[in-house]
Amino acid sequence: AGPPCGFADFVSCKIIRRRPSRLCIPGLQGPAITAVTLERTGGYALFICVGMAGPARLAAQESGNWESRFWKDAPVQWEKYHSRAQRLQGSFSWVHTSVYSSPPSRFKTERRHEFKQREGCALFLHQNILEKNESYGAGWLRIVNPNYGFELHRRTPSNPWALSRVDGDLSKELSFDSPSAEIEGILTYPYSFASAYRPLRIVSKDSGYLLKQATAVSRGGIDLVRIEFSYSPPDPVRVPLRGGWILYDPTHYWVICEYDFQMDWTRPQNAVAKGTMPTTLQYEVSGDGFPILKRIVQKNLIPSESLESENRFDFDLREADVPESDFTMSAFGLPEPLTVTQRPARWYIWAGVGALVCLVGAMLLWRFARQERSA
């Protein structure tokens, strides 16, 4: 039997095969589950973060310089992942729970999201369910296609959608938040720092990023790479990240399996609340080795504020092509707006045309009068 395993032991990535597997579950003693059999269906296998039943083993040092491999291979693999992720469609839920120990209190917020995408098109749904323990059902749907963008609103999930905005000139900035930007941020979660702090992306490209150590670690026969780093953000007041460690899987696009970050949260009067952010990411792996995000469990621990919060994302994503018609107003039972080429001419164009007609008429009358005098 293995030792007790806590959150820090939930660190490695493994593909569950058809044979029984032993999982180390946080808070349970040893191999609490001894017979887990998951059949591969539809070309997918479950890819999750699990702990070993014993101490971590360092991979052989002669396996290569992992630091140089990280700088050389990871950015290339991330680009490949991002390119293929453009075909991902689906939904995800987000549940946030905050627990304060002093004074004792607990708050829960829950939302549901859906998205679709194709070249030149994006659809993003934001549906509130619960806001700090209170029912709150307002939702919005933002969509763009090559011809126009529009936004729908509803007060509750059971209410029909109501049109709130239409943007017909896409050469200008949208009057609402871009659904493409929302989707883009989500697609980078497997390899960027956006899941920790949304404005962040690939921090390793920033000048304030310092890679301190890269170590090969073996977990259940899977080789992972642990990167330790420090970070000096360009705006330390707005960006809380200061450093930490990350576990990458170099055999699956260098996706992130787990991380723990040191965070300095700015508070009023320049006060700083120091915290940590232990986080695990789980994936489904397709038959050809493409990892699709399945779950994120993220904790935010701030001892000075007696706060322990958790963000849990559950994803239901798939690779698929969707038609452009899904991104139109008619897909929601609304009439299509006039396109740019169908719009009525502006008033000054009509005024110009009227002036030209009057001028031609005046010239014809003058010519007719002149002919009458000479007759």
C-alpha cells in the first residue's frame, strides 16, 4: 500500500488503459480505487493526473537536456496544438467556491458556457446560474460572422432570446466583447497561464520570465518535465504571478498537467496578500494522441485572509466542423439584417443625386427657353 496522498501528490499524467488501474485520490489512503477499467470508445482514452504509490523517480540524466528541449520543442508543439484546436467545439461549466475560516462563510458561483468556431466566425454563450449563493439567470450570446456581429440577451435560461445589438461594420471595433477573444483564451489553457490569470498567455516569452530548473520526472511510466521559474511582471500591481513550478507532458504537445504558482494579490492601500494556486488539468486523448481538455481543478490559498477558494471547470469538447449558417441571426429565428451592399444610401448621397437631377432639369429648361426666343 502506498502512503497517504494529498493534493501535492496529484501530479502526474497517465493514460488509463483497459486493464485495472490504481488511482491515488486526494484525501484517501493509498490505492483507494483498485479496479478501474475504462474501455476505449470512439478512439479516445481518459488522460488524467494521478499520483504514484511511492516516491517520485527522476528520469535518467542522460535522457537529454530538458531545458534546451523545452525552449526548442515546446513552442513548436504549442503552435501545432493551437492550430488543431481551431476545430474544437462544445461547452463547459465553471463553479467557483470560496470558503473563509474567519469568520466562517461559504460562497458559490456557477456559470455555463458554450462555444462554436470556424474561420471568420465565432459564437460564445455566457449563462449565469448562481451568483454568491443567490439564483441569477441572466445570460448573453455573442456571435460574429464575416458580414456582421450581434448580441442576444435573456433574463433567465427559460426566457427567449432578445436582440440587443447588431454591428454591421466589422471594420470598426465591436460594440461588445469579442466572442473570438473569449474562445481564444480558453483554447490556450492547456499550454498557457491563462487558466491562472486570464490576461496571461505564454509567460515564458516575456522578458521577466526566468527558467530556474528543468527536471525529468517519471510518473507511472510516463515521462514528464517539471519546470521551476520566477517571474517579474511588467505591471506587478495588476499581474499577481511571481513564480512557481509546472509539470508538462512532452509526449502530448507539451500540455500542462499541473502547476503551483506563487501569487501576490494587490489589495487596497498597496497591501499585498500572498497566496498559492495548486492546479491540475485533465485531458481526453484522441486515437492519434491529441489531448482535449476535460477538467481543471484550481485552488487559491491565501492564509492571511483565511481564504481557500476553488475553481472547477468541466469541459465537453469535440473536434468538428460547423456550417456558417450557425452564426447567423436566422439560426435563432430572427430576420437577417441588411448587409453593407443592401443598405440604403446615406442622406447626403440622395441629396447629391437630387441636386444633379435639378441641375440637368434647369439646363434643359434654359435650352428650351432659348430655342423659343430664337424661333
